[in-house]
Amino acid sequence: MGAFSSKQQTESAPCSLLTVKVIKMKNLRKADLLTQSDCYVTLWLPTASVKKTRTQTVKDNKDPVWNETFHFRIQNEVKNILELEVTDEDKHTADDHLLTVFFDVSKIQLGETTRLSFQLNPKGKEELEVEFTMESSPDVPEKIFTNGVLVAREVACLEVQVDEGRMKTERKFTLSVGGSHEEAQNLTLRTWLCRAAPAKFHYVKYNQSELDIELPRRQLIRVCWFFFCLHNKAEGLYNEAEPQTFVRFYMQASPETNESVTVPLNTLPIQEQVTIPPNKTFDLSVKSKDWTQGLLCKRPKDLDVRLGYDLCSDEKNFLQKRKKVVAATLKGLLHLDQGLKDHEVPVIAVTTTGGGMRALTAMYGTLWGLQRLKLLDCVSYITGSSGTTWTMSDLYEDADWSKKDLGEIIKKARIQAAKSKMSAFSLESLKAYHKELCQRTIAGYKTSFIDLWGLMIEAMLNDGNNHHKLSDQRRAVSKGQNPLPIYLAVNVKDNVTTRDFREWVEFTPYEVGFLKYGAFVRAEDFGSEFFMGHLMKKLPESRICFMQGMWSSIFSKNLLDAWHAADNSEDFWNRWTQDNITEIDEVPDLPERPHEMPTRMFTPAGSLSNALRDILTDRPAVSKYHNFLKGFQLHNEYAQDLQFSKWKDTVLDESPNQLRDSADHLELVDTAFFFDTSCPPLLRPERKVDVILHFNYTGGSQAKPLERASTYFTEQGIPFPNTLLNDEEKKNLKECYVFEDAHNPDAPTVIYFPLVNDTFQRYLAPGVERSTAEMSLGNVDISSAFSPYSTRQVSLQDEDFNKLLNLTNYNVQNNASTILHVLHKVVDQKKQAWSSQVAS
């Protein structure tokens, strides 16, 4: 496990009991100038409980003393970060959050009691003193799934049954279990019903979960008394409790404003039904049972989320079939005497950038050029983003598209590009969109403007509704007859810029998953509801238009993203809006271990900064899908995992509580908000891509997108060649560049095609000069202010479509010798590498 784990493992992992005693503070800072703070400390350990606990408030004191003790049951294999939030209580305004200490409890060893003083401000001698004790838990070890980064824990199912008894009126109940999949449910008992269906909650079995019951106030005393007795029994207190003790329990469980009672679920016996003694009007019974165990509780129930960084079995099978196609094609193209063996066949990929109708058209031309050279049958992967995903989605509706004459397919695309798009914005269309979005909401999806955008894309590029889905594209790769398509999006968070937080999410006809976490779900299950790796509610798979809207969500940019793209001014705004997080010392020093995180202190920005951040980071719309990582926790050594480290690149990666929060939905946007390339999935080492044909279709700089990608991959330690061009080269771009890293055999060779109009102006085809009458057809205005290929354009007239199509087609064919030379070289290198490996 640990740093080298890449496959899902099932483990038996013990829990521990953590005791935290908040002792005192010294020289506490003031929240205002006039008085000392009225201070209390809130404790939150999200991996153990979704609820926060707190100390009493000590009034008007710079050296408050609490000496209050709190208990947590923790899973040792997950990263447990305790948050100690120091707050000044205010009567008439919101309490002032002064600071928060983040402490990695794995620093406390089993069987030890350690008293620590956190040095919050050494100059002001401000300290927080806390005592920690770690003990073994008497519970049976927990069965967990893990790939060394994510951990899926055991899930229990709570059933709550309410029977009507002798009710005369309708009675309503609200039941909730924080942190469960269901969260809250409402039950209504009517006099003509004998028995309502039980409410079910799925929750982490070993968490400190609680059932909250809101019911008519006159029933609360009876319910509270029963659970109070049950609690005493669980705690080993078998004697009848004193009345005043019960009153305290009742008042804590049921404050006047809430009319509710809270039941700790760890007091309930597993597999046994507990019933409140008969009531005049209703009966309530609860039963908690193991849910993630198979028959006889001997085998954990399989996860529906695949944990592992390896390729799925379907993709491996595809590659075996595709290798035969590639090997046969290369034998003829490279004039080889013998056919290639499996280990000699290079993995070749095509990657593209976005740009609306410009990208759609240019990609058709590129693929047409590759087909004419018979190079398309050498390609194993095609990746796209934004506008090129429109081209890919259209092509992969045909199971044999690359075997057919692309010229005929392009004719249909030309018609769709040239047609008027006004009907897509008509009142009739808007009514149809509204109807489908309502149906989508009823089905369980959370809709946004991006879904509307997807329907508009469909209307602009099709003559009717397209019922094609991502998983349907499996037909096009079932025999290895076409390259495997990979689409890409970026997962973002509220109130954080894309530069500070983003996570690559890839989409294939087989799976959708996170590169960083090694977590994947079947393509047909994407959008469904999951909890702790288990499929809880199957939703109908989205039509491809909704995916297109997400992959090209041009409306998701916030102000900081826009400013960064314009002039790199984001750093200026960050200084005004970011919270302050610093590493702090604790006394005495604890022995350091590689997987432990340093203790940090969080100091919130002021209210003005928070308001400014909300404005600058607000995104007009994002595509929201149910989070299939919901419930997962991070492994104690996740940050040292080599696979995770490849994609560990954001400010939250060292903050596990914020990194893997309990968000119900993913927020997915176009990859161009970070950098415009669809390369990342090709650099997964498991895909072993040897050659990348990189085609740029952006309307701005033809060098910057690849430069940004190259710089990013270098910083991440991901093998990739240096693609930087000097200023002179940027002024006079060529049609094709070859970038290699001779010192790193793991780095792919990149053949880069910027979108330039060079020799095409003089040549109709490679080696065929244009006549005087044809010279105007070589004049393709790609980037001027009057260019018909602006990203904002939703239509292209036939002449403009043909010009761009022929340009990208020509640029591929005109550089055929360069491509073939690289392929020949790579094949020779693979043969030599194999020979050296065998010899050694």
C-alpha cells in the first residue's frame, strides 16, 4: 500500500478512540478594541462526525480556561484532521471567527497521552493548550476498500418505522441523519393507514452519527426517556437514572425551539429492532443493520465505483484489438519486412484544442487528411475539448466512421454549419427546452443554464433531438475499428478560482473518472447518486447534448479567471481576497513521520475581503452532476501516493477536509478555463502513449496553449518534452514541429500543428500549385478582427467552412513525411528497448 498502491484493496482496519481535552488559552487576541473576547472553542473532526461540538463560553478573559473533554471514534487508515476553531461570542451580531488550528491526529500514538501547546502567535505569546489521548477501540476491525488515496468505509442501514396506533389526526415527522446518503426524510401518518413504509438511512457505520427526530412536542418526553435509558444501558449504567439527570438529557436533546430528540446511532445494537413502549397515538421502532456486507457478513459488498489507477478491462481489451489494426497499417506505411509484435506497436494519439465552430470544422479537416494518408488507422486515442467534442460526438454515432469516406460525412456537417441558427432561439424551441429540463429535474438531475446551452448546441448542429449517449459509443470501438474517444472536463469549487483549484475528469464510452483520485464509474452510471462507492439511485443516462454543453461550457468563467486570461492580474486580487494559512509549531515537538501533515493555522479574511471574493469567484453557471465520490475519505498516506502526486496541483491538496468535502454535486466546466488542450488523459502512464499528434485550433496565440501545458506537466513531474519556442520562431510559425525528450524515454514525442496558413496560400495540394483563379481559395483569415472563424460565431458559410476544412486537411498531408519519419523512429526505439530488456 502507501506510495506504490494503484489497485483497489480490501483491508481489515481497526478503529481507535481519541480523547481531546481543551485546557486553556493564553494571551488571546481581541476581536475588537474595547473588550476582551468572550471565547469558546469548536471541535470538528469530519472523518468521525458531521456535527461540531464546542466548549462553554468564557466571558471577557484573555486567558480562558475550559478543561472540557471530548471523545471521537476514528478510523486509523484515513486522514483525520481535527479542526479547533477559536471564536468570540457576540450577543447581537454574528460570532467572530478568530482562527482555526488544523491538527493531524495521526501524530498521537496509540496508548499515549500527549499535552500540546499550539504556538498561535509567538510574538504575542498566544497559545492554545490541548491534551490528546489515543486508545484502542473495542469494536471489531472495520472492513475498508482503498486504492491508497481514497477509502470507502463500511455502511450501515438504519430503518425507522412509525406506526399510527390510535391517531385521530394526521401526524407529520421529520427524520434526519447528518452525513447519511438520504440526509432527511419526512413521514406523514394518516388515520386511514395502518402502517407507513419505514424510512431508511445509509450512514458510515463507525462514525458518530445521530438520528434527529422532530415530532409533536407532547410526545418528546416519552421518546427522550426511552432513548435515555437505552443510552445508559450502552454506557453500562444499568441502575435507574436520577430524575434530574434525565431532565438534563431531555433539555440537551430537545431545546424549546427545535422540538426534536437526538439519538446516537452507536448506542443501537446492530441487527436488533428497538421499539419504544406502546404509545397512545403512535409507536416508533428503529433497527440498524450492516449494509455493505455480503451473505453472513463475511464478505464486503463490491463497490460500484472502481478504485484503481489502472485502465479498466474494457479499455485493455480495446487496445489489444486496436493493436492489430495499427500493426497491419504501419507494416504497409513504413514498408516493413515483417509485421510488428505487440510490444513493438506504438500507441499513437490525436489531441485537439477547442474553439467552437472553428474547432469543429478544423478537426474534420485534420481527420480527413489523416484518413487520406492512411494514418487514421494508426491512431489509438482521440481526445477533444470544447468545440472538437461536437465533431467527435457526431462521428462516434457511426460505428464504422473511420472506415467510411469522411468526405461524405463532412457534407452533412457542412450543411449543419451553414444553416441559420435562429430557430434554436425561437419561442417554440425555448418551450421545448423548458419541457425537457423539467423532465430532467424530475428524473433527479440538478439543471443549470449549461444544460440549456447543451440543448441549444443540439438544435444548432442537428435537425432534431439526438438520443445518442456516451455509452452508445462503445459500438464504435467494440472491434477496435476506430480510435477510442476521450473527452475532458475540469471539476471546480465555489468561491475558488480555476487557477487555485481544478481536477481533471475524463470521459470515455466505458468510464468517467478522476485522474487524481483513481476513481471511475461506468459511463451509463455517471450522473446517478452514489454514497461511499455504492450506487444508491440509478438515474437515466444523459443524452449526449447535455455532455456537450458541459464539455464546452463557455459561460462558466468568473471574473478572476477572465482577468488572469487577459493580463495575469489575478495575483493582485488574490492578495486581497485569500485567507491566511500558516504552519505553526507545537510544544513539545513530536517525532516527524513522512505521512503526517504539519499543523496549520487558518486566519479568516475580513468581511470586505469575503464579499469581494464572492463577487470575483462567482461563476454564472456550471454543469452540476451528482458527486460519485460522495462519502469517500482520504487515506492517511494519500499525499505520498505517487499516482496522486502526479495531479496534486492545487491549494487544497494539503487540506483534506476541504479537498474531499461532502459536496452533493460535482461542478464541471470547460478545460479551456485552465489551459486549452485535451492532453492530460494521454499522459496517464498506464496508457503508454508514444506519439501525440497535437492539433491547435485556438483563435489566439498558436504557441501559448502548448507552452502552458508543457510548463504544467514539467512542474508536475509528468514526462513531456520541452515545447517552448523563441520569439523569432513565434513570429514565423511553421506548419509542423516535432518535440522530443531524448533523455527521458517515458516522454511522448509531440508532433505539433499550429493553425497557420503558410504554403496553403500557394498550393492547392502538396506539390500542386494554385492557378491565378484559385489564389483566393488559399486566403484563409484565421485571426483578424474580421475573421469569420471567431469563437462567437455559430454559423459558417459553405465557402468559409471549405477554406478552413481544406487548410487543416492540407497541413496534415503536406507534413506526411515528418509524421512517417517520427513513427519509423519510434518503432525502431521500441524494438531496441525490447532487445535491451531481453538481453538484461
